[in-house]
Amino acid sequence: MNFISSATGYAFLALFGLGMLAITYFFARLKRSHTKDDFLVADRKVGWFIGGSSIAASWIWAPALFISVQMAYEKGLAGIFWFTAPNILALAIFAFLAPRIRELLPEGYTLPQFIKWRLQSERAHKIYLFPYFFYQLMAVTVQLFAGGSLISLLTGIPLLVVMPILALIALAYTLISGLKASIITDFVQIATIFIIGAIILPWTWRMSGGMSAISAGFGGLAGIKNILDPGVAFSFGIVTSVGLLAGAISDQQYWQRSFAIQKKQLIKSFVFGAILFGVVPVALSTLGFLGANTELGISLPEGADASMIGVQTVATLLPSWATVLFVIMLLCGLSSTLDSGLSATSSLWITDVVHGKSDREAVRSARWVMIGITILGLLVALGTMYIPHFGLQHLWWIFNTIAACVMVPTVLALYWDRLSARGVFWGVLTAFIIGVPLFVYANIINNPTWVVGTTLFVVAVSTGFCVAMPKKLSLS
């Protein structure tokens, strides 16, 4: 059932895209981005309030908007706890990591660049580039997949049409001024999220029957009312915690902001961003609880992914124009991460692949790679449509597990002087070729014990090689 006509859907997408373009043009285009520093790190002049807002907005992506609600819907309070707590921690930990990398490499641009400088190793640098580029590719893919599913569910516009439109919207305004465009639109988008959320959520609560209706779904479909339920903690909590921490640490988007925000304001920025982010999944989780309340009669259309339960709840309880507002709110979150992924990819490309170009050549090359990653991400998202029994949650877990391969080596590189390039290379390579395939297989057979075991194996093996192969101490 479509809650918005296709014509309204197309008009909405056009207005959304034009709005983002106008905002970027009038605020970022005031100073043309002719230099590499301006395009990649906003001249390192970003303040804590705008920076923290951008950090929160870029972390409010498909999992925060959809999987948070899905976990509340399926696993109740325990599900949302094990989703939200690690998410907040993943950002807050940068209050320590960001100042450290700026202390060691004040004029840096990317984390792989830091690894190359720290370990003096081309081999370690190259093996780091795979998960960092792959993470940005998946960031683009997931946003297009989730955003396309959302619009298609509500309007009936085919996914094959919606996803390219969403890709073009984000690409168009990010091409104008790179990270600066991303940060400016992030601020507008998170403001929009909070304003619309303050309207739609209380209205939904009231129409459903208030707190009693929400609390009736606290156990989710599984009927689990213990927030620290050991079963959920084991099957979902461990994998999610590792995945989210690894995801943030292995995401160039946050290292890029670590180099762009003023050095003295880094701690304040990431703490503020973590708190601002946390409000969103907690507030949205109430929609999952309402969806799990059988007395409300909320059900997903046949074939719809369970992550769409929040949208379905709003669409069932509120008029169609309110659903349009809610979709704007969700698209703001998706777009903020999509444009951040494009910008992060450009910084990796310019710094770690085709370095040494003039400012003009660097900016031009950065724009071309944005176009390339958009096309590739779109193709992967389109391909995902044809994989049976494969949803947003599975895609999210797989690329976070790949990110986990470099999580501990990255932290050790920042704080341990004896870390060797040899230990990093063999640890990460072993985690890639053994741990990741085992994790995918564990998900295929749907065995929670294997899923948790393979996740921990990836972390353990990458750590073990680093510790077992330390750098030799100088005798001088």
C-alpha cells in the first residue's frame, strides 16, 4: 500500500535536492574551494558546535534511523540498549583519538596516511586502503539501499528509479565544495531532524495512546523485557559493539573531521556529537515499541524489510502529509552520511593514491572520484536487490566486520611505539582472508555462536600478530 502518490514522491525528491543545492551554494560557495585544504579539511577552521553537529549528523545514517527501530521492534529494550550504547561510545572515543592523531600528524588528512608515516611501510599502508575505501563504498551503498527502500515503500516509485535520483542529489551538492558542503548541509540536516522529530514523534505517541501503548511493546516481538538479557547481549550485543567501535575507527569520515576541526575544540566537538547523536535512536526506538504492540494492528506490507517498521508506524497512525515530513527527516539523516562518504573518499584518493598534485588538479581529481564512488555504490546497491533474504542489517554487519580487521592495529599505532609494520600486515591480512569469509558463512547458516566467535576471531587475530611481532628496540 502506498501512502504517498508517485507524483508527490517525485516532487518531494526534486524539492529536497534543490534545497540542498541552494544551501550549499549560498553558504559554501561564498568562498570558492580552489585549494586542497579547503576542499578536503575546510582549512582546518571548523568550530566545535558546527563540527559536533556534523559528527552527529554523519553518524545518523541508515543503521541509526532504521536498525535502531528494528531492534526495538524485534528485541525490545535490550535491542535498543545494545544498539545505542556502543553507538555513543564509538563517537565519544574520538575525544581521545582525534587529539592524539593531531598531536602526531598536525597537517594530516587521512588515517592510512598516518599509518604510512607512523610505520614507514608501503605494504601496511596499502593493506589499510582496502577497508577504508570499502567502508566508504558501503556507506554510499547502504544509504542508497535504505533511502530507496523507504521512498519505494511509501510512494511505489521503483527502486531502480529512486536510488539513482538519491545518488544524484547527494553528488550534486557535494561536488561544489567537498567537506565544507558536507559540514554545512550536515548542520541544516540535523537541525531538520530535530525539528521534525519534535513534531512527529509526540504526535505519534499521542495518537497511539501515549506511554501505556509504548510500554506495552517494551519486550518487542520476542517479549524480552530485561534490558540486559544475556541472550540478546551475546547474539546481538557483542557483534554490534565490536562492529560499531570498529566502524567508527575505520571510517575516514571521522578522521577527516579530526583534521578539519580546530585542534583545541576536538574533545568538545566529539563529546557534543556523541550526545546529540544518542537522542535520535532513543527517540526513534519508541516507534519500534509501538510497532510491537499487537493491539495497534501495525503490520509491514508483504516483502517489506523489518527495518521499515518505524515508517510503517508513522504512516499507519498519522495522515499522509505527516508521513512526508517524517520521510524528509529520515532522508536528511541518510543524505548527511552519503555526502560525508563522498567527501571522505575524495580525501583518501587525493592523499593516499594520487598525491602530489597541484591544488587545482587535486580538487578536480577529488570531484571525479566522488562521481566514481557514487556510480560504484549505486551498482552495488542495485545488485543487493537480487540477493534473497539479504537485508540492511546483514550488509551493515559484513562491512563492520571488515572494519574490525584494522580496529586494534589503528589504536595501537596511535599509542604503542613498538608496533611493527610486519605485525600489522600479517594480522590484518589473516583477519581478511580467514575471519571475514567465516563471518559471512556464519551469517548464511544463521548460527549466533559462529557469528560471535568469528567476530571475536577477527579482532583477536589482528591483535595477536601485532603483539607477537613487535618492533625491535634499538640498542643505541
